[in-house]
Amino acid sequence: MGGTPGQGRQAGGTPRAALADLLAGNRRFVSGQPIHGHDVTAAAAASGDQQPYAVVLGCIDSRVPLEAIFDQTFGAICVIRTGGHVLDRAVCGSIEYVVGQLGVPLVMVLGHERCGAVGAAVDALRTGERPGGSLAYLVDEIAPAVTEIGFDDPAVHPLAIRRHVRRTVRTLRDDDLLAGPVAAGRVAVTGGLYDLATGEVALLDPG
């Protein structure tokens, strides 16, 4: 982490503009016409203070490289990845930092189809066998979304993925240090879903 308080340079400092820029990059990615791709030199990462305009919380799935699918260059977005985009104190603190200290106006929670972490939670609830180690923490954090859908529902996996994104969004909107900026309209927290087959990101309504 580093830098000084900023206003979200590329997108004009507003949640709406930041979201529009992310989605425009995704459209370039889907169409096979990225601006940045992976041709970013090391000098780009080292030049000047970082002035990101968004923070994206996504899953660790190797098929969902966040800078690539949004076609963003170094310094444009802060990326946090955990299994099933599960929150903990370190993740929340990191988001609070970039919003409070770097002036980032947009937080996006990005789930994806066929998420293995959500699948693990579904399996644990169906079998009654809770995994060991810290994987149990991931399962426990995702389990409420599965329970709300019902683990016997044939479509529980895809539905729970969406529900878990929405629950994560609500948790962040209620965060002690984010609730004020969100209420004032200076920061937006939104959710999306990445389609592994098409590469498209669809926004999810609050639900």
C-alpha cells in the first residue's frame, strides 16, 4: 500500500464514472480489443504515486484475472482476491484504506460462475461434513447464502453464488468506515458476476 489521498484519477472521481470505465474495459476485453492487455512495462508500475479509481474484490480462481478482464493497466485498480471473495478483517481494512486514503470512489464485489468455494459450502451443508483447517472459515462465511437458497434446491450453486455476492455487498455498505461515504454518495459498493464462458461481467441488482 502507498500513495497519498486522491480522487480516482481516470474516471473523474465519481462512483458512476468509475463503474462506467470498468464496464467499458470489460467490453473491450470481450470484443478482443484490449487497450492494455499484458503489454505493460515494469516502468508503468513504478512511475509516480498510485491513483486507483476502483477496488475490486474477487475470487482467487485462476480463470478470473481481474486486471485482465477489466482491461486495466498498472495503478488503475486495487485488487483483492480471496476464496469466494470472502471478507475478513484484513480485507475490510484494505478496502477502508483505499477508500479513505486513496480516494477510491468504487468498490466492486465480483463473483463468478462455477465458483469452487461456493461449491464447497454447498457440499458441506449437504453432507454435514465441515472441512478442516482454515477452509472451514471460507465455508462458514459462504454457508448463509447457501442456506437462504436451500441446499436441496437443484439450482442452489448458481443461485448461492449470486446471493453470496449480494450479501458481501451489503456487509461492505454497512461497514463502519464505508457507510458514511456510501450514504453521502461519494462511494458506491456494487456487485457483479463474471461469466467464464463469455468473459462478460453482468451487474447484480442489490436483491
